[in-house]
Amino acid sequence: MTSLEQASSSPISEEIPLARPDITEREIEAVCSVLRTFRLSLGPKLEEFEGKIAEYAGVRRAIAVNSGTSALHLIIRALGIKDGDEVITTAFSFIASANCILFEGARPVFVDIDPQTLNIDPDGIEEKITKRTKAILAVDVFGQPADWDRLQRIADDYGLKLIEDSAEALGAECKGRRAGSFGDMGVFAFYPNKQITTGEGGIILTDNEEMAKLCRSMRNQGRGEGSEWLHHERLGYNYRLSEINCALGIVQLERIEEILAKRDRVAQAYNRRLKKLEGVEIPYISPRTTRMSWFVYVVRLSDEYSGEDRDRVLQELRRRGIGCRNYFSPIHLQPFYREMFGYKEGDFPITERVAKATVALPFYGDLEEEKIDYICAALREILAS
Ligand SMILES: *Cc1c(COP(=O)(O)O)cnc(C)c1O
């Protein structure tokens, strides 16, 4: 009996979650210490967290906010994107990367993806550029950077702003340069399923001092630098990130190499077990990706299993206590996008074909080998039945 067969026949004692944050006593201690200071917002932890993230990403300024979605929203506003404008982006992403464009009344214009990297296909962009196009917003999908050289060239050629949604790619590198540092402005996000977490949180990254100031003001009710608490220079929001969240983020960032290494080990353990499994395609890593930062572990089922059969696979995995998900569900096919823009099936064929075939398996740094064995054996068994 191989170890896989053994693992498959032994029931696991608990459900295996799809994701789990990597929290140690150090994080718990850091959060408790902040509470003891009574300084819970706009304090030293915010500045320290922003400084450390900026340094890590290799940008001049970082502005922490209460979610990745808030970070994207402030970028759209800071760049002056408004009603009547268009932003070129991808439908193979989390909904927030397109919604942030809608928040300001602008229109997301989708371009299909590269079938291997799952990132926006630069070849499809130029034909979508109109005189209303203001920016390109590209996403580093699943922790793999987009083709930033080509995206920057197109942005330069047409005088467009370039935005990097790196919510899933903290720590990744494209040709030796860190994700988050590409384009005019970028974001990381810190929801508990991301590489590092602050509970909830996000951060804006930029080299542009003016944009940084504007974002800092807008996250804090439009207050000016050093101005009175009840003096508001512009329309702003409460997108502040508390000291408690920042203290958690600081420790997470100090542990980043350890956290990324653990995640890489889990991804490699899956790869070894699944690379020869028929009907399953393991994640593709582009030669441009000099460092992958694993956000999720997503396999693709071959055409014979895609669609309803894929959904059966997800169901069967869940019945065995294995957390899993289709990743992503295309943005253009979400009910309100169909309603607003008349999108329908067939509009972005590669995005749709990939979306019908994906299975995200449980993925977090502390996932034990024996559970990986169990998950892979279950997948093999389900595909064979
Ligand atoms: C997680 C994520 C976001 C948004 O982050 P929140 O902190 O949940 O608001 C944005 N874009 C992408 C691609 C993401 O994966």
C-alpha cells in the first residue's frame, strides 16, 4: 500500500480549511502591547508599518488603509479617474479590482487573459484603447506578476496611467523587481487569506509624493497635513487602519521570509504529488517570474472535467472535509455587471474557459504533509470515479 492509499482510507479528524493565517505568539504579544498603550489609531505603529512595507516593496511611499478595496478606490480618485473615463483591466480577478473603477463612475473595459499566466494579455490591450481610456489596471493573479515591461511600454506609448493590483502578490518578483513597485501606483491587501494579514487592511504604494499626500488626506476625512481635526480640505473617507492592525502587520512583515518559504514548501509538495496526475494541470510559472509568491494553490482540470464535472469535484472534495473553491468567477458574468453592461457568456473566452476548470485546494504555510497526501489522494480518487 502506498502512503497515498493509506492516507485516503484514513478519515481526517477535522475539516481542512481553504486558507488560514500564519499567527504566532509574537503577533499576539504585539497586539496586546498596543492595547496597553491606549494609542489605538494614527500612532507610531502606522508609520512604522508604512515605512517597512515601502522599503520591502522598493517604493518611496506607502499609505496604509482599512482594506485592499479602499486602497484601490483612493488610487482611482487620486489619479482623477471619473465619470465617462475608461480603465482597461481583467475580468479574471477578485471583484474589487473592477469595482473600484465603478465607484468613481468610470467604466472597466475588460481584456482577455494569457491562458498560461492567467494575467491580462498585453496583446489584447491596444485594440481596446479609446480617447476615453485613462489607465490600465493589471492584477498580479494568484501571486504571479503580470507582464510589467510590456504593460509599461503600452502605458507610455498611449500616455496612460498604470495601476498594479498586487493584493495577491506581496513578495513576488518580476525579472528581479518586487511586485507592488510597478506602474504609477500599486496596492497590497491584508485580509486573513493573503500572504500576510492585518485582520483587515490594505496599502497604497507609490513613488509619487503628491499622490501619496492626496491619498493620506483622503483616507483621513480629507484633512490636510497637520491641519485641525475639524478642517477638511477635500472630500475624504474614513479608510484609516488602526494601530492594532498595524502592530499585527509589522510582525507579519518581519516574518515574511519564513512565511513565504513555508508557503513555497506547501506548493512544491502539491506540485510533486500532482504533476503526473492525469486530468490535472499544476500552476504555470513564467520565466519572467523570478520569484513566485504563492497566494492560493490552483490546479486546472482538463476539458473533460471542466464545468459541471468540476463542480462535482468541488462537491466531492468538500464532502471529504477538504476546503476548496473555483477561482475566480469571472467579473463580467457577475449579475450586476451583466445587467449594467450587457456582458454574456462568450465575451472573454479564455477567462471563461479557465474559470470553468479551476480548483483551489487548501493552502497555507502550516498545512501538514499528511493532509496534502490526503487531499491529493482524494482528488485522484474523485477524478477516477
Ligand atoms: C484581496 C484582493 C483585493 C481586495 O482586498 P480586500 O482587502 O479584501 O478589500 C483586491 N484585488 C485582488 C486581486 C484581491 O485578491
